[in-house]
Amino acid sequence: MNNKICFVIMGYGKKTEPTLGKTFDLDVQTSVRLSKLIPDQFVKISESGISDPASIAQLRAAGFKGFLIGETFMKTDDPGKACKEFIEKLK
């Protein structure tokens, strides 16, 4: 069995956190830039800032194998349907 260590990057860009009155960044380009610093023996996973299939394509091109997408689906009336449509666009 081939064990690999995962390396997770949070993609920070610019987003307002209303409950705290602060901003933080969400941008997949942060993941793309940092991916060059991660050795190939690590599995690259990107979290945050992923809102469309084009972002997944960019991240895959940068060597990412895993993606955490949450808010994009949870802010819809039907998260399951939104997820299914998102996956269909990846094909």
C-alpha cells in the first residue's frame, strides 16, 4: 500500500466576515502559487474560495487532487442539486 501525506492549502482572497466585522481573503490563486512549494510526494488539497468548475480546472492543472467546496452549495436552496450540477459541469 502506498501511503501519501496530504498537504492542505486554504485559498485566501478577500471576503467580509459579517459577524466579526472583519475581512479575509478567498482566492484559489493563492493555492496555485503555493502549490509550487509542495513536493510531489504530497497529495495537494485546496480548501476555500472554490465556487465554480473553472477553479477546479485551475487547481487540477497545478497538481491538486482534493477540493473542499462547502459554502457554494450550502447557500443554495438545494445543496444536493447544486453539487450534482457542479459535478456535471466538470465533465
